Amino acid sequence: MTTHVDTPTLSLIRNLGISAHIDAGKTTLTERILFHAGKIRKIGEIRSEAGATMDSMDLERERGITIQSASTQVRWQGHAVNLIDTPGHVDFTVEVERALSVLDGAILVLCGVAGVQPQTLTVDRQMRRHELPRLCFINKLDREGADALAVAAELRARLDAGAVLINLPIVDDDGRRRRLVGVADVIRGVAQTFTGPVGSIVTEGPPPESMLEPLRQARARLAEVLADHDEAILAAVVGDHPIDDATLERALRAATIARAVTPILCGSAHDNIGVQPLLDAVVRYLPAPDVRGRTLHDLDTGEAVPVRAGAEGPTCALAFKIDDGAYGQLTLLRILQGRLARGERLTNGRTGERVRIGRLVRIHADQMEEIEAAEAGDIVGLFGAPCEQSDVFSDDPRRLLARPLVVPEAVMAYAIRPRDPSALARFSKALGRFAREDPSLKVSRDPESGETILAGVGELHLEVVLERMRREFDLDLEVGPPEIAYRETITRRAEFDHLHKKQDGGQGQYARVRGDLAPADGPDAPRFVDRVVSGAIPREMIPACEQGLGDALARGILIGAPVVGVTMTLRDGAAHAKDSSPLAFRTATAAAIRRALQGAGPAILEPSMRVSVDAPERFGGPVISGLLRRRGRIVGQTIHGDDLRVEALVPLAEMFGYVGDLRSVTQGQGSFTMETEGYEPVPEAIQRALITRYGRRAPTVRE
């Protein structure tokens, strides 16, 4: 059934994502938001049989984690809030990345006990990259050891986010049991308690006497922070004049949208405390879609094309997620500008193909409601439009492109194949589907063994994909032992001067290239530098030289791994009037670089993981010694009450089987998370062992 859904004016729309470190309570908070906004009638729990509403996949309910981002729309105080719940595990960080790329604001959830955790820092970097205004919600303040003021101070110290509390927890602690009973509004100076079914009744009244001084200090702190961004408040603070609530709220909204200040709210999603004030803050302080514009790019000219919801101009809709399911390809779109209507035709900027807009839907987790049209600022689903992630649909005569996603590097791989050869067609279909849906998943073929290699961000990432292949495509898979995505690099400068000359009866090949190969000077250093003068190499041959460099660096000379961290400088060469061609220069450059790699001190790099271990403090010794035995380097230790957190940099190759070892030394009470930190050189003994094991994969360097 197709329905016409009224779209509110732009000022009444909010597009936001909820992100956090794993187990900070993000999905529980989302479930409470859905309930209080009237979207669901019964709250689901993450680890219950029914599971949370937004965790619609069986695997999510079984594992108790969010694997895929899920979208919905709720109404609050006359506003339409498009909400995307994102995964907290670092292995699924690309889900967070593509969600944040189309949103206008965000909620960063933190645990009131653990505070700022490793994935908190990753999400913070993603929010900054997409320039998103945000709120912070300190969750789990009902737990022993929770401390909102300490978490707020850690936010200011570690994230430099201008974080400032706008409500405070009201705690009843008689020395035997800690109980969170409500929150106190810093601006309005009132206490809010939550009663009735799952905290649905909000009662406001005077705060307890014990909260009066903390509220006064928090309001003064808020005014001081806002005085740096608002002249009226600065004048009031300097002159010691009173500031009315409306002035504070106006200044706080402006500073939040400018990303100069991050309001912090408190509560406990599990105990249904503080959810409604958080929703009030969403509509009060986060921006509408027309506040900030976006920039697309003209494919043909490279020029920047600004677009803004509410502005006059052509329709532009950005595809940010693809789900190739039972009903065909579902594409999630953010309408950046104009109006999207069923039946109209738009152009895919990347392919130039004209696409008919067919079935449009409003999405609520795994449920859909068909609609006829949607306006700028909205997030909808589209069926049947061939596209890839980051494609732009538009009726602009220019071919428009969006900024590509930042995709985490694959660092772990399995060799896989179906046990039954007759299942090869299903096997290929499954690989194609998941590779289209997930840009952080890489499928390749080992040139030596012919095996299919599935590479991903981490062990959990690959486990989930393999389990989905088994369930959704009825595949019985053989999975080889995990392999590490090693890289190669160089440690010193090497010069090259290579002549490629070939004559076999037809047109000959002639190309000479001279230059040097050196370690790159920083992560942003160019890979190819052209220093050729006086036409020694014709200008039309230079791109072929750069292509030859890419050919050579695709497989290093030690173990056949990609070569990174190098800069080639092309300085001179020679060409023949008849026998020189792009192919000749490409071949010459590739051969020159492979030979230069031999004299440049080639080395193998391995992924280094930032590992964060949480365990009772009494197990600190065994935890640290266990990490050191795995070639780990301890970089930090913090204590929260009786709990210890140890952070270390550990080679990924040493982390297999760590979960069992950690459980053993902590009597099952320890847990850990890890994310890729970068690449580091392997020790010499390990490098020799890797060359013995994988050297057959390296290309032969011919004279």
C-alpha cells in the first residue's frame, strides 16, 4: 500500500546518528527513544529472545551486538527525527562512517563507569571528519562506580570537544546502595524524575537541597564556556549580570551547531532515566538540514558544486548504503537538494545512466512503508536503481560525484571455498553481494594457489560474513587458517637507470627511465614525482611511467605483498622516435622499480593493533605479562575503582587465541577490544620466517 507521508518543514527535521564504543548502551538508548517517541509499544531488550527493534538480523540478536546500521524516523515535539543506530564494534566501523557521511548531527554515548574508550576516540575522529555537531549522553549512571563529572572531565581532556554538562544526575546513595533517581536541568534549575511505565511520566519540581550548589556551579561553568562564543553572555559574565534561560539556550544552540561546544546530558537508558531530556536537546540544539550545506564535484570539470536543502536548484540524492536482499537492491538515500518523486528520471553522476525512480519507502529497521515522494533533508529507501555507494542521482545536467568514503583497511584474510563444487554459483553470488554491500570487505584470488581470499577488518567482521554466507546462501564452506595482510616498504634511497629495448620483427619497444626510489616523507607524501625537464621523456608518456610504478608496487619482492611508504622521483630518460610507446615506458618503469626495490633495503610491515583490556585490578600482573609475551608494548594504564584498563600496541599476528588466554588469567572476568593502529616493521627473525613461508608469492625480478 502506497501512502502519502507529510514531510514537515525543514526547520522541523533532524537527521542524526547514535554512536558509541561497544557495550556503552547505545542500542538500549535507541530502544527507549523509539518507545518514548511512540514508534514502538513494547521495549525489546538486546539480550532477550525478541531482541532490540533496530537489531533485526538474527545474528545481532544471537550475539547481542549491532552489526548493521539501521534507520528509522520518529516524531518528537512536532519534529521528524531521522535516526540511524550504528554498530559499536570497531570491525564494523565502515557502517558508522557511511551513516555519519549523510547526517547533520550525532549523539555520542559513553559509559558512566568506563568513560572514554578506544572506539569512543575512533567515533570522535569520524564525527570531526564529517564536521558533525553533537550531543554526548553519559549512560549507565545507575551503576556502582559511575561518575558523570569524571567522564565529563575526561571528555574535555581527551576529545577537546568543549564539553559542558547541561544536566546533572540526581543520585540517592545511602552508603549501601547507589540509586539514580532523576536528573537536574542546569539551565532551568529544575529536577526531573521519571515514573510510570518505563519512565514515561516526567515530573518536574525543585531540586534537592544537595543539588543547589552543584547546579549553580554547572550553570556558571556553562556561561563561562559560552562567553567565548557569544558577546551578550560575555558582557553579562564580565559585568556579573544575571543571564536569562532563553539567552543561554540561544547561545548554546549556536555554539553547538558551530561545533565549538558539546552539550553533555546524563542518565541511564536501562533504568529509563534521562531519555526525554535528551530528545528535547536534539530538537533544541542540533541543526536542521538547511543549516549546513554540502559540496559535490563535477566529474567532467572537477569544480565544486555546493548543494543545500531548501535552496533552489536541481534534485540531488546521495546513495550511502546498499542492501541486496530478497526484494532486490535497496538503496538508502539522503536527499540533499530538491524533491524526489516516484516515476521521475534522474542521472547517476558516476555512470551517466538515466535511472527511473521506482519504489520509494520510509524505513523502520526491517519494516517499510511505501511513499510517493520525499523532500530535501529526508532519508528514504529506493528499490531497483543500479548504483554503488556514494553515487549521486540528480537532474542537474552536470555529472555530480560525492566525496568517497573513508574505508578501513583489510588486515585479516581467509582462504575459502565451498565443499560442494555444485555450489560454486551460489558461492560467487554470495561473494558478489557482500562485497557490494560492504566496501571494507575485499575478495581476491591468490595467483599461485588459485584460492579465493576473503579479507576484512578483523576476526569478528569475517566471522559474521562467513556465517551469513552459510545461512543466507545455504553454503557449507571450507575455511583456511587466518592470514595477516602484510605490507612491504623500503628503508633507504636507491637510484635506478633502466633501458627497455625490444625488437621482435614488428614495431620495437624502446624506453629509458632514470630516477630514484626513497622512503616517503610522511603519510601524505606523493607516490610519484615528475622531475623530467627538456622533454627527455615526452609528456604523453609520463602517465604510463606512473602506471608502471603502480604495477611494480602491487606486489613486493619479498613476499608479494603491496609496497607502501615509497616515493618515486622520475628525473630523466630517453625515447625513440618510432619505437617508444606508453606500453614501453610502463614496462620499463615497472622493471626499474622492481630492481630498485632490491637495493632500497626492503622490509616487511605487519598490522599493529591498539588493544584495550579491561579486568579487575588484582589481575593486572598476568594481563600485562600476557601482552608482553605477545610482543606487546604497554602504552597506558588507568584504574576505575577496582577495575584496571591496560592499553597496548600488539602485532595482529600475536592476537589469535587471546580471548581464551585472557579469560583464563582473569577467571573469565576480563574483556578486550582492538582496532588497527597502523603498520610497523617486523623483527628480522620473523621477516626471514615470512620470506620462507610466502616468498613464492613474490614476482621474479628479471634483468
